[in-house]
Amino acid sequence: MILHAQGLLLRLAALQKSNRPLAEGMRELERTRIAEALAAVGGVQTRAAEALHMPLRTFVLKMNRYGLAKRRR
């Protein structure tokens, strides 16, 4: 858990040093956290949303916004 927190702090520090708008950095951080949550629970959206304390509907909408939704065959 400490390594994950340190990684997050390093990413935040890198974002602060950049000249990008804050909103862009926040979107990148949110996308990364959603992708990490999905990977941690084997792609189970309900569990990933719960891990982030986010309503499932909001989670799925953000997944779609960030291009993280599973592709249907």
C-alpha cells in the first residue's frame, strides 16, 4: 500500500511540474485510477467501482469517456 501511495505522490508531483491545465491532469489521474482498479479486480466493473467508492453508473460512464470499456465481439 505504501508503494502505491508513493507512486501516486510521484505522479502528482510530475503533474504539478507540468504546464498543463489542472483539469487535464485530473482527467489523466482519474483514468489511471480507474484502469488500476479494473486491473486489480480482474476487470469486474462492480468491484472496481466499489474499490473507488464510486457509483457503478458513474464508473461505467467514466470508463466509456476514457476509452476503457470492454470491446464487444
